[in-house]
Amino acid sequence: MIKNKDKRSEVHAKLKHQKKLEKRAKAKARDAAVKRALELGEEPPEKKVPRTIENTREFDETICKPDDEELFAGNDADEFSSILNQQQTPKILITTCRFNSTRGPAFISELLSIIPNAHYFKRGTYDLKKIVEYAKNKDFTSVVVVHTNRREPDEFHVVIGACYQERLNHGTPTSHKPELVLNNFTTRLGHRIGRLIQSLFPQDPEFKGRRVVTFHNQRDFIFFRHHRYIFETKEIKKTESKGKKDKDGESEKVPEQKTIARLQECGPRFTLKLISLQHGTFDTQGGEYEWVHKPEMDTSRRRFFL
């Protein structure tokens, strides 16, 4: 241990510089080996895949496989099959917790612009069980309850069918039905959550609106993004070597048109974390929980459930 601070920082800087030079030399040697293999007509060496938390995750027996007949049989019999098979149109009732803040309705207005055929009803003093009964009688397929904490939306529940509770961390869209993109829902639990999210949206997107709603699962955090893709035509000047020349004797630049696609984010952004999944409608006392997150389940950084 070097006690002198200046000497210690000097030695650290030298070691850091030496590591940087070694890393650069390895990259140059790797590029030279690939170039040499291509010149000799041989196969280039395989690219090394960096170790990440995702590709070194703990083995999970519940990861879905494409030839899992039991999984597909369960899909035809679950509570979301009528919506996903387009036998029923999703109709969403959105409400708040009892003691709601002013930021809750602002977030709900954004949800109403995202989810087609969604309707907002004030909570008032009604119990959630009565709201569920009312929603069933009025043919609502799902109920979304937005919960606020310290005047910020921090949770929402999706009830009817399966009860789903998640925690929130914190261009103008059109009214067209959006396309839905679900990423990395690989386990049985993740597959069920993906089908629940899918049941909130119509299964016949209107591609004219160019709207895309994305739920991306990474390390059991579900990131929500709302985009609209735009096609732009740009002129690219191309120089003709054998073409006509201008007065100065230089080759003339001929403009070419190229269509470029880009994404325009419409918002909002939020992150979800699964807390519990309950079978049937919402019931805190006698309800049957399919999955509940507990602190003792977090035994490793490489253990994921979705």
C-alpha cells in the first residue's frame, strides 16, 4: 500500500494507461487476424461475446420452449383467449385509489391516449369489489387502478381475469389503434404477464397511424415506450465520375432521393416492476395468488422471474 497520495495516483494512472495500450493492441491483432482470414478465403475467428448479467442468468426450468404443447393448450383455455383470438373487443375501465392526488388524473389522461377503448371513472368512496361488479355488468374486460404515493403515481393494478400489480418508477399520438411489441417475456410467468398486457390492446392494429407501443422486459423491469415512426425523403448528392462536367471542369453532383425511417417518441415513459399476480378478480383476503414477490427470493443478481 502506497501511503503517499500523489505517488499512489501516479502509479494508478500508469497502470490504467498500460491496460489501455494492451486493450488497443489486442483489438489491432484481432482485426489483423480477421483481415488475413478474409484474404486467404478462410472463415474469420468467432467474435467473443461479452459476459453480461442477462446471458449468465441462473438456469430456470420455466423458460418457454417453442415446442411446449402444454403451454399452447393453456393459452386456448385462459381468461385472455377470447380477446387475443378477436372474439371479444377489449374495453378498459380506468380509476384511481380513494385518496387521489392531482398528478393521478394527469397520468390517467396519458393512459387514455395510449390504450384504445379506455374509459375513466372517478373512484369516489366506492369499494374496489363494487367497481369490479359494475365493470362486469357493463361488459368491461379489464379494470386499471392507478395508485399514488406522495402525489406521484407509483402503482397500478389490472383486475378482471388475472389481478396484476406493478410499481411505477418514474409528438402527439393519433387515435389509431397501435401496434404492440413485447420483448423478453421468456418464462411461464413472463408469458402470462405478456398475454395480460396484450389483452389491454386491440388485436387489429391500424398501420396507417404508425403508432408503436413497446413493453421491454430487462432484468424483471418492464420499460414502457410509445413511439410513432416517420418516413422522410432526403436528397443525397452523388458525384458522377464519367458524367457531365460543369463550367469549372469539376464533375457534376446529381441529387438522389432516399427514404429514411426514424422514430418519434410520443410519451409517456414509465417502468414497471411485478409485485404479485392473483388468479381471478381482486381479493386481498381470500384471493388465490399465482405469484408474489418476496425479499428472500432475491438471492442473486442473475436470478430473473420474467
